Amino acid sequence: MKGMDESKICMVTMDDELYPPQLRDIPSPPKQLYYIGDITLASGTACVAMVGARRCSEYGRYVAEKMAGRLAENGITVVSGMAAGIDSYSHMGALGARGKTIAVLGNGPDICFPKGSSRLKGQIEREGLVLSEYPPGTQPLKWMFPQRNRIISGICAATVVVEAGLGSGSLITAEYAMEQGRSVYAVPANITSIMGLGCNRLIQDGAIPVAVIDDVVCDLASSGLCKKAEGPSSIMKQLGRDETEIYNYILSFGETSMENLAKALKKEAKELIPIVTILEMKGILGSGLGKIFIAK
């Protein structure tokens, strides 16, 4: 699982200026950090953790990529653990928007785990930051991942749990964030979904529910931690007549199918598909499991 030349790995201790100041205040801060990339990203005030289940739904993937992209577009660094599922999709969403992302590992910085993430790890090394409290050569052990979660939440102003079952390790990150006095958000799930039960429980216990993709961006903007996100009303002014008609119909129902949309607007589905696709590209609509829904 070796992934790189160890000479590229740097180290900072708590006495160094480059050590992330937020970590000095958490319980049991790491005495040293090994890293590849831009260590100053971990010292920024506008960092948000995005975590969730390794086995996620298509909806969870969509939300992770879309929200991470919106955070990145607004100058916020997305932090996660590079695990399969929500973590990886969050990193990819930020990178896809040409933003910054930090991967906090539960093993040495030269180790790629999971093995299939070598391309993603390489891109994060070049365009963001790979961070670990474990020295080079340290292989991943089960107990290391819960421990590294305190670093994920510790360098962030807020933590977002995108999709998580009751046994998900991302709930540990949320718990650390609460203990550290950070804001915790959770994406609501269908009450019949086992995959999202952990998120619904977090909301029940006081986490902030994410109603729309830009909620976290807007909250951080109101605190002066990032620029103000472009609101839905501003985006609506840029839509054409057909786009507005489709958007308004879906908005009134929350979600619909292409078949129902065509029937309601008295048009052929083949006429609507290109318009819906454009609205998806604009980030206004989303789709999954045969449904079309509002993304903003």
C-alpha cells in the first residue's frame, strides 16, 4: 500500500507556527502531524468536515458531491477521511469544483487506504493536503480511524454528516465536534431508510438539519467565514421560460418523475430531458432513483 516517495512528507509539532491552531485547543491534540501538500489549509477558519457511510445511496453520493462543490466554490476547504463512500465523494466534489480539500488519514501519510483510492490520494496531495498523526509506514488498524476523527472535526468550523446508519463511524466525528464546541449538521433521511437513521437521530439530538444544499455556506457567510452564496432568487432570474416552468412545477411537489412532468406540462419527455439536464448542470435540479428533485 506504499504510495509515494517519503522525502515528500513533512512534519510539524505543536511548537511550530504551521501547526493548526484549532487543534491546540481540543482534548488530546496530536503532538505531531505528518503531511503532504499545503499545510496552511488546515489553519484556515473556513474548513468544513463532510463525513458519512462507506456504503451510501445514490442520493447520499449526489448530496456529498454537490454540497462539497458548493462549499469549494465559496472558498471553503472540505475536510474528510478519504474512506470509500461519502468521504471520497466529498473530496471529489470539492476537487471537481476546483476547490481545496484535506484528507485526514488513519494510517501513515505514505499509505493509500483503501487501495483503490490511489488516484484520488495523488490528486489531493497535489491540489490540497493529506494529513496524519501517524508516521510514514504506519499500516491502518481499526482503532486508528475513530481516533483520527477528532482531527477531522478539530480543524473545522462545522461538521456535516451526509448519510449514516446508527453504527457509522461518522457519528463518532459528530460526537467529537460537539465536544469541541463545533457546529454539527445532518442531512435528513427518509424515515424508512436504515442508511440514514443515524442522521435523523443526530437531528433528534440537536444537530442542525440541512434543508437545502447551501444551508452550511449561508450560515458560515453570516458568521463572516466565507463569501455570501448566490441565493435561489438570483439564480431564478437567469432561467429561461421553459426552465422556469419546469422548476416551478417540481418545486410545488418537492419531487416528480419524468413521466409525470411530461404529463403535467403536456409535452413529450424527449423535449424535457435536455432542459432538465441543463438545470442539473446549473445545480438547480438533481435526479436519482427515477426521481427529479430540487437541489437548491
